[in-house]
Amino acid sequence: MKDYFKIIKSEITSFDYFILFNSLLFLLMCIFVYYDRFVAYRGSGNILEFFIYASVIFAFIAVSWYKFRYLNINLPILIMIEFGILNFVLLVAVLTVLGLGTMVEIVEFIVTLTVKNNGVGAYNNNMLDLVSNFFGSTTAALIYEYALKNFLINLKLNY
């Protein structure tokens, strides 16, 4: 029996812990923040929409875990990624935010086609979300490049 648990423990990677932590964090945010906020803004009649969004995000986390589990990433690097300290390429970060934002907008579009009284905004809402994602990610990249990068180099935490 001890050998069985030893095999399981040796196969668990730091990326597994990273994904588990982020899944639990998202679950706690759903329970304590997102659900109440969703009901307050959209009403309890649209709760199916909330569960669709949460399911898609959990599916994305699961697929990410499955696809990237083989990577041998050290735990300190994963912790720095978690806190947003480490950015590999700023352009890739901005494009990733835009791509993920687009995926959310596609899910919202599917919700508008399948869920009655969904509460998803119209085209203006879609474009505001995408423009906000662009300006937010670009601002974060510029802050990192011109303010945080030198600070982190001085702390010798930069990659």
C-alpha cells in the first residue's frame, strides 16, 4: 500500500499544484463573489448563464492542465507567474489577453443564441469588453516594461 502512494506522489508535478490552486481559487471566487454579483446584476432567472460561464472556464483550466502538464516548470517560477511578476514576452501577453477575451465573447454569443433572457449586452458590450481588454493588457505591459522591470532587476527576481 505504501508503494502505491509513493508512485502517485512521485508523479505529481509543481504544475499540478499550480492548476489545483487556481481551480480552487476560481471555485472560491465563484462561491463567494461571482455568484452573488451575477445574481445582483442579471437576476436569479439567468443563473443558467452563470453555470455556462463557470463550466467553460473550468473546462479551459482542465484542458490547459492536460496540455501543459508535461512541462517541468519550477514552483518558484509558477509562483511568480501567479502573482504577475514574470512576463515572458509582453506582446505574447497582450495577444493572449485579447485571444482569451475573444473566447469569452464567443461564449457570450453562444449564450445569447441559446439562453432566453440572458442579460448579455449587445454589440456595444462586446466591443467595450474587447477594447477594455486591449487597453488594460497594453497598460499592464507598459507598466511592466517601464516601471517594474528595472525594479525587479534590482531585486534580482527578473528572469
